Amino acid sequence: MKPTFSYWEKETFLKRYDYVIVGSGIVGLFAALKLRDAHPNASIAILEKGILPEGASTKNAGFACFGSSSELLDDLNTSNEEAVIELVSKRKEGLNLLRKTLGDSAINYEPFGGYEVFLEKDESLFNSCFLRLDYLNELLHPVFKGAVFSKVIDRFNFSNTKEYLIYNQFEGQLHTGKMMQALLQKVQAAGVVIFTKQNVTNYHESGSHVSISTDDFELECHKLLFATNAFASQLLPVAVTPGRAQVLVTKPIPNLDIKGSFHLDRGYFYFRNIENRILFGGGRNLDFESETTTDFGTTNQIQNQLKTYLESVILPNTRFEIDYSWSGIMGLGAEKRPIVQQLTERTYCGVRLGGMGVAIGSLVGTELAALV
């Protein structure tokens, strides 16, 4: 049964808003900030179905990355050079906006760089990436004004891998929880109302407003913005496919010497240090069908493979224990360019971040607000 509300609650919290945003992830929160900048006196509310932002914004690995060499070469097999350059440029611009808005200290940004690791069995992939490093550096030089990728020897004592890694000097890492906490605080300080545990079940547009139904109440607004990424197709006619990403983190490891963001197997696996722990995620390519889901959770198949790689590749001579595991849901599609568009006269969306929400979410939110 839906709750009842007082006159005071209806007059203040449940009034008609100028703007309502569905989703309090990176995109939704940046859209709210940019709308506040443009309209200081507007009433703005956010509807979030989770206790915390649900999806990937608080559940990602905290990589400040633009794409590994193998990922970019894969992209070039399906897109032209201009499209790939534009996408990398947007990721760089988005990360710069995120860092500028929140500050590096607030998000624990660390410029440790990124590395691509190649398994011994991936001889063909290893050779194709190394042979085309100069080409990639030339392609990306207008964006970074310097060489992005370089060949370095493995100093981390990985096992069952090639002797050389590909190093990206422009990558970094951040603390996902602190990033979202700082962003939420900034949005709330701007006078934006955030309703949590409110699942939007339906919406209806009339001539003068949009009516929104949640599990607990009805709300009206003049403009409705969807920032629901992986869950967009549940309410919207957009081509977004959910992709679950499973992650685990170890207990603290004494004298851990691994620092950086690491890509493995064309980016389907990834790991990093969190101080003296290892965070390791990925494996969606082991079972695409099961991982194309909006259900949170983990599977034995993928968790066991993550543990196997920890034992045989990343920490071959180190004792470790798994502390806990979780999953996040990404919004994917046939192409990696986000969908930022007006749907009807009063509804808009910024979705399909392609697994690069940390890099591009701030920019998508800004573009969504500008579109409105």
C-alpha cells in the first residue's frame, strides 16, 4: 500500500518541479549541477531506485582510463579513425571535468598510469598491439599532445604473461565511493532534492507537464530527464543492453608492490591496487548470455576464473584472501557513443555509457542538461 502524505509534504517535497531526473549516478548528478548553474531558481528533484546510486556509478573499479591499445584497435575494426578519436577525446574531457569539479584530493585521484598485460597464450594479440603502437600514438597525438603508449618491461613479476607490457602514461585511478560522496554533497548543497528507494514505474506526458509514478507517490514536472544507463530500455525506446561486471577485492596484502590500473584480455579483465589490496573484475566474455542482465549478483564460473588469474598471473608467489565480491551493471550497445537525445517535447535521456562511465559520465550529464 502506498504511504499517505501530509499537506506540508505535498506542498514542499511532492510539489510540481521544473526538472526531475531519474537516476542519481554520475550522469544524473552532473545534469542536476549544470541545470542549477543555468537556472539558479529552478526546482530540481532526482528519483533514485536504490538506497545508494544503483547501477555502476558506485560499483565500478575506479579506473580513470580512455581505452587500452587492444580495445582501441578493436574499435578501429568497426569504426573510422575520426569516430575513435572523438570518443577518446570525450573520455579525456569528461575525466578533466570530473577532476576539476570535485578536486583530486576529494576523489583520491592517483596518476599511477595504466598497463596492458598479455597472457603467454595471446601471442597474436601481443604482436598486433606492439606493431601498431606508433600508429596509435600518431592517431591520438592531437588529443594528448604526446605519446600515449610505450613498451615497458614487466617489473611486477606477473606469471604466465609476456615479458613486456604496454604502458599508458595518462591513465590514473580514483576512489569511486569518495567520488560519488563528494558529488552527492555538491548536488545537495545546490538545493537539489534527492528521493531514494523510488523506482519509477511509469510516466505520462500531457500538454503542460509530465506525470511520474513511483512505487510510493506521484510527481509532476515540466521536463523529465532519464539518466538510467543500463536500465534505460525498461522505460524508454532506446537501444541499450545491460552488461553485468563482477568484481572482487582481496584482504590487505603486506608489501604489495603493484600500483596502477591494469587491462588484461582486451579489457575484459582488469585489476588495480586499492592501497595494499587488489581489486580484480571482469570476465563477462566467459558467459555473455548470463551477464546480459540487470540482476545484481555473482556466479561461480566468473568468480573462480578471477581467483585463478589472481593465483596464476597477478599474485603467483603471494598468499592472499578474498575479502568480498560484488557486481555493477553497465549500459552497452552496438556502438560506444552515448545516447544523448530528446525523446519527446518534455522528455530527454543521457544513457549507454559503454562501460566508461567514470570517464564520460560527467560530460554526458553536461550535454544532457545543455540539451534540455
